[in-house]
Amino acid sequence: MRLDKFLKVSRLIKRRTLAKEVSDQGRIEINGKEAKASTTVKVGDELTIRLGNRKVTARIDRIQETSRKDEAAEMYTILKEERLGSND
């Protein structure tokens, strides 16, 4: 499945157009390599997403074409979540 579609279906990013923009800006990595919207993802891949001042690392557990809101979170496991640029 394409990266942008996975991000939308899994609801990690709400809209596919936003998922495409974020990935084309180089803010998403798959297994440590920069990924574009058209990159194919598979079960076991690790995604690192930089959105605003957050960096989220998630592992893909399941791929499905569509999902209901309550099923979406079962498609991935959040491994790490961190805030960026914080001057505490």
C-alpha cells in the first residue's frame, strides 16, 4: 500500500493530501530512510513522522484498504513519541 494511503486509512494523518505534503517535504522516514508519498509500506515497517513539534515512531502491524475509526489504531503500534524544540 502507498504510504499516503496508509497514513490516511490508519488515521495517523487525517487527510491523504496532508499525508502527501508531509512525506514530500521529507518529514517521514521508513526504516530510517526518507520516504515519498508513493513509497510502498508493508507490515513490520517502522515509520518516523515529524509533525509540528512532535516526532512519532510507529510500527505497522496490519494493512487494510479501509478501516472504521475504532479499528484504525489496530493497524499500528506507537513505539515512541517525543516533543521537538522544547526549551524547558
